[in-house]
Amino acid sequence: MRFRRVIGILLAGICLGYLLQTVGCSLKHWSVTAARLSPDETKSVVVEDVVLLFFQLDRNFRVLLQDAGQADGASKVVFESPDEGRPVGTERIVWSRDSSKFLLLGRHFLVHEECKLSSGEIVYFMMDLRTGKTWCNARQGADISRLERDHVMSIDWEFPLEWPEPGTKPETK
């Protein structure tokens, strides 16, 4: 009798877990937290955070690349983040002047200290649209190359980016 009760409780727990997972996944949606059109107005980059109806511990987001002229809104996911920091909406996207690369900057990503600009923003993710190559400075989960200072600074960005002088600390806000 005791064995049946244990098996019954175990099966009920498995069923409840499956139900919550299934319902939770179907009730998640994506919320746009940052977007930017390329200088030549042919592409757009969108950052979307996953929003779950139920309990959510970590922050996960994805980066989408879209053709700006497509009316159907077709897009391609080019990056999915590991667990990252909050608050949402502290990121921005910067394009190269020739629209061939974009860079995702933010204030609350989990990276190494040397990835911070003088402004306090963190150099997090970059993509070269011509080659499809991506770089990311996430401390966890990213299986792609790290984004080095010299590489970022060799690109002509639409807005100036400044790295702190060696031995100095970036701004904190």
C-alpha cells in the first residue's frame, strides 16, 4: 500500500511538472527591448527578451536580424544569450558606418572588466553581416570567439566608442 502511494505521488508530480512546462512554454512571448535600423536602411537588429507567464529567475534574450524592406517581418535569430543581468532595456545597438557590422552594448551583462568602454557600457556582442561571423564577451555559455578591443576599435562606428586608458576605471552609473 505504501509503495502504491509513493508511486502515485511520483507520477502526479511528473504529470504536474510536464503540464506546467507545457503550459509555461506556450504562454511565453517575446518583448522587444532594443531595435535599430542600419545606416543604409536595409537591415534592422532587434533585441527581444523572453517573458514567461510563470516564475522567471533569469534573463534571456535573443538578437534578430531583419531585412528592413520585408513587409512580412521575416527575421533570423543570430544570437541567443546565456543568463544575463537585469534591468531590461539598458542596451543599445551601434552600427558600422558602412552597415556591414553591428555591436550590442549594455550596462548589465556578465563579462570581464576589460570589456567596458569609458562610458561604462559593456562591449557584448558583434556580428559581421558580410561573413556571418559573430563574437561575444559573455562569461558563460557563449561558444563563439571573444571580441577584442583592437578589433572593435578598428571599425568605423556610427558613434564614437572610447576605451579607457590602461590602468583607469570606466565610468559607473
